[in-house]
Amino acid sequence: MNRLKSSPIVDVLVNSRGPVPEGASEYAQEKVLAAIAHVSSPVLAVRAQLTQAANPSASRPATAQAVVDVNGHPVRAHVAADTMFEAVDLLQDRLTARLARTRRHIGPEHRGGPAAEGTSRESRRHGHYPDRQQPPTEERRIVRHKSFSLGWQTPEDAVIDLKSMSYDFWLFTDMTSGSDSVVYRDGRTGRHRVASVGAGRAHEAGPLLSVSSAPVPECSVDEAVQRMRLTGLPFVFFADSATGRGRVLYHRYDGHYGLITPAR
């Protein structure tokens, strides 16, 4: 373990596992310090971990993660890449974005759900949701279409994002299997669940989340709309029959639908 002194105010602990290339720990220190440079709240601790798979032919063998304690609030980031230095660059970008989001307490974000639309995070925390409109089923249509590059994450990190933003679901790409996936809170059990497109690596149930046993439907957008109308579910996660990518159709508070599509 390398204890890297960053400043008289905060130390960065960098833990290395596997054949991490020389200079990567110092590079991670520099990038993490740059990410926290504009945080105005007290930064109490910073920890980073670099893990290099022993098999260089493994998919995305370099992973980097960090936890920043911002005045008692942990902000986490976890990324994977083909090389360690690329992973550290991605870690800086993701950590910077999460620190900024924590600082601003912003509402809507691309991977979230309808809980974010039209409400502040403070209002959601106290249960102050707007009244959901109920237009006739035949009049409901897709009025918002969002497309973006999915973040590569572990399901556990996706649950952290889901909980921190108080969303109904969180859409991401599993960093191990490469499958488009979604995590959500099961209203019946209170536990978080994960579902993935395709036949990628099966997730193992754990204390943080369970695994959905229902297959992800492969269908068109129109068929997803019909499924939504029949089931009354708050959202439908499906594999687009034309592209194979995971998409989410969800209910908005105005009674219409939103559609989230991964960018190519």
C-alpha cells in the first residue's frame, strides 16, 4: 500500500492489487486531487484502489475506484478500462461528475427515472411528489426521448447511484459482462434488484441486491408501450429487437411516457 501525501489537509491512500504498472499510483494521486480541487466542503479522507488483472487478455483488465469522504458523506466512483492509465483518467471524470452532483444536489440525470422529473431532491426526500396525471390510456404517448452513453459500473455501484439520487431505476452497462442492465427497488421485498440484457455473466445475489429471474423481453418500442399499458408498471426495461441494446420506457408525472436509449 502506498500512502501518498497530497497536502497538509488531506491524504490520499492508494492501494494497488495485481501487476499495476509503475507510476500509476502517483498518476492516480494527481488525478484524484484534481477531481477534489473544487470541493468547498471539508474533505475528510480519500481512498483509491487500482486493480490490474493478471491476465492481460481479459476484458477491461484495469479497474480503478475511489471513495471521497465529503464532510461525512461518501462519494464513490468505480471504472474499468483496457489500460490502467486510461482507467485513472475515466476515474477522474466520473469522480468529478459525482462530486459536482453531490455539491449541487441536482435533480434530473440521464440514467434516472421519473422520480426526478419536476421535483427537487429535497421534496422527494420528504415525500412531496407532484400528483401524477392520468390521461386516457389511448392518449398517452412518448413525449421525451433521452439518449446517452451508459456508464460502465458494477451493479453495486449502480445501486449506490440509484439510492443517492432517489430514482426509480438506474440504467448502466455491467463492467464485467458488458450487458446493458438496470437496478431498481423491489416494492414487495424492499430489496434492490438487477436485470440484464442477454446471456452475460449471471449476477450473484448478495446483501445489497437480488437478481431478477424474469427474462428481459426483446421487443420494439411499440410493443414495450403495449406491455406498459397492460401491466401498469412504472417502467419497462427491454432489449430493443432492432439493436439488441437495453432501453427503458417509463411513466412520467404528466401521465405520458419517457424513453431512455443508450447512445451507440
